[in-house]
Amino acid sequence: MKVIEEIDALHRILAGLPGEASVALVPTMGNLHQGHLALMREARKRAHQVVASIFVNPIQFGPGEDFERYPRTVEADLDKLRKVGVGMVFLPSVASLYPRGPESVTRLKVPSDLADQLCGASRPGHFDGVATVVSKLFNIVQPDLAVFGEKDYQQLMVLRRMVQDLNFPVDVVAVPTEREDDGLAMSSRNGYLSESERRCAPRLFETLGICAESLRLGRKSVEEVEQWGMQLLREGGFEPEYLAVRDAVDLSMPGPDARDWIILAAGRLGTTRLIDNLRVYPDALLASERPPF
Ligand code: PAF
């Protein structure tokens, strides 16, 4: 496995690949868990070469968020990537991606219908930061496809929209969320939870399941489910931020006839912010199989 820190060195290695070799990029911020490794395995199935990137991107963190304390575990990450057969790891420094400083970089502006709701409502500029760094990685690596997790569903939609709007010749592949045995979605931030918070954490996914069931059975309206879900989260020890039903294709408000609904939620346990989502009708086509817009 090649570990590459400089953009020029990565370009030289990529230029040496056979012309017909397809390249998959899996962007990460490190502190890898089974969810990330599932992305790597999917990338391996779909391309000749897998480039994983590890970069804790300062411009997607807001003031007071966890940029400084975000876990940096590069050596352990490299071991895991070796074991799943990743060929190249790109480990750029902040100075190489943002030579004039992170604040001075030209940024993408994600349309507000997508970026200013759900997670974007409490994290202004977050998705602009994500789209900017991923567009830089796309330009640097020039992959045929890129793999992202459905756990960060709004991010997935933002990146699909970016690829379409800016004509990136990159297929965006979505991989379902990996979960712990008790249902908790795997996340690097789970490591912040205290023992008692960890015991409460599965309530997030449980609540999504209860809400989805109620919608499927037609027991409650969308508005009722949204209010009830917030109450269930509060009762479960969360400080909920949102619980919202959306059209899974574009995150718009669900119309009466839409049948591909998704419930998304975010909430805090202590200082740790967790997010998760669940399709209401799992038999509806997966987001990865439908044209997003
Ligand atoms: O999902 C993440 O880990 C990050 O948002 C990403 C896509 C690597 C961009 O920094």
C-alpha cells in the first residue's frame, strides 16, 4: 500500500497506472471503523485501484465544533486500510490543500434548499466546506467513482448535486450504514460517548424505527410523527436537534404521493452530536439506484 502525502507525488503515481485502470476514491477524515471499511470493500469491488484519503478538513467545522479534538489515529487507520487491500492512501497536510490558509480558499456554495436545512441549519457553511474539499479531491485524484456512506445522507445528496451541477465525471456510489449489534450507527464520534451516554445512544435508531413503522401503518401524519419522534428522543435522554421526514430523492418536503420517504434525525447526548436516518419504505429503490434530481 502506498502512502502519499504530496499532490505531485500522487499525480506521478496515478499517471503511471495502466490507461484502462479504473480508480475509486474513498474520502475520509480517518479514525476508521467498520463503516469506513465497508466503503473500501465496495470501492475494491468496483474499481481496479482504490485511493483512500484521510484529511480532517478544517473548513467543514464551525467555530466551537470538534475540529481540534477530532480523533487522529493515522497509524491504526493505515493498518486497517492495508488489511482491506486499499492500494493507495492520500494523506495531505492542511498546508498542501490550503496553501493560502483554509480561510482564504475559493469555496463552493451549496444551494440553500439542500444545505440550509436539517444538519445545515445548525452547522452553517458545513456543506460548503464538505463540497469544497471533495471537489478538490476529485480534481486531484480524478477518480472514475467515489464512495460515500448513507449514514451522512444529507452529505450524500449534497455531493450528488455537486457532481451533477458541476459536471464532474464521477459516479457517486452510496453504501448502507454499518451498525453496532444494538443498532447504533457506526461513527467516529461514538468514541466521545461516556458509558451512560453509550447506553442511551441506540435510542436514536430505535426512535427512527418506531416513527417509520407508524408512517407505514398510517397511524400518524408526517407532522405528528415529527413531533412524536422529538418527544421520544427527549424521553430517551437526547437533546434532539431535528427529526424530519423528507423525500429520499432530494430531501424536499414529502408530497402526499411520494413513497420514497426517509426519516433523518440529529441529537446530542451531552456534548456529542449523533445523526442517523432510516428509509420508511425499505423496498423503495435505493438512493444509489435512482437519479437524484
Ligand atoms: O464524511 C466525511 O468523513 C467527510 O465529510 C468527507 C466526505 C471526507 C469530507 O471531508
